[in-house]
Amino acid sequence: MKGSKEHEYPLSPKGREKLLVQAMNYQQCKYCSLIEILEGVTDIDLVINLKLREDALIAKCLGRRTCSECGGNYNVACIDMKGDDGETRMYMPPLLPPPHCETKLITRSDDTENVVKERLRIYHETSKPVEDFYRKRDKLLEFDLPGGIPESWPKLLQALNVYDDEDKKSAAA
Ligand SMILES: [Zn+2]
């Protein structure tokens, strides 16, 4: 990100996506600040911090499988646990392979519990300053994921006070 041209926005969605990926990579470099990059890209109104219980996260990371033949990605972990309140059920079904991939599944050699925990530690360490920055500015929405995408998506929309057009259509039908 050099030169002033790159600060002329708005960007196309694709350009913005590319820039965000760039920003993520920049974060790996300790001399660059993700916050500086993000703040240079656009006006940020709200940052959503998607949070999943660490035990569920680790189980899902350890459940990842790839088909050695077609390269398909699957997840054999089935998360079915009580939420932090002891009442709510947290359910994330496995993403099982079709029968013809079943016998060809492999696990990434670095998907071990120690490596996953270390990845999470680095994630928390690097994301904490970003969270703190937006929390101080009252722009951070903490969102505890209640399960997989089907369970989480409606609740996230609710938290944001927006409604899915599809929901409205089906509600009207
Ligand atoms: Zn396959």
C-alpha cells in the first residue's frame, strides 16, 4: 500500500476483498498494523467479532479431512454440547463425504491438537489489539456463535437488526 492512488475509494467489491486479504497478510508482519490498514481503506461502522467456544473450535479443526483423490474438504466432527448457560444446545453437524470419497480421506499432518492450539494462541494475540481498538470506539459487536451457519445466520441478522429478504418472502408466503 504505497502512493496515494490506492486511497481513492470506493473500490469494487472484488478490489476491496483483495485489499482485505492483503491487510490480513500485512498483519503477519509485526511492523504493520492491521488497524492502520483497515482505517485507511474505508469508514468502519461496526466490527463483528464472531466467537466460538474453544473446545468446539478445536474439535472442528481436528475433524477436518480432505479427499486425497478429488481434493474435496469435509469435516467429521459432530459438535453437540450444552451452551455456556448449561441450557442451550450447541449443535454443529459434521460435513460428511459422499461414499466414493469415504475411504480416501486424509488429515493434514499439522492438524494436531498442539498445532491447532498454537494457531489459536497466535490468532488471539494478533486479533486482541484490533478488538481493543474497536471496543474502545464502541464499534465492536461480540457475537457468540450458537452453532453452525443455519443456526447462527438468523441470530446474527437479528443482532444487527436486519432481515433476510428470503425470510421475508417465506414469511409472506
Ligand atoms: Zn473424493
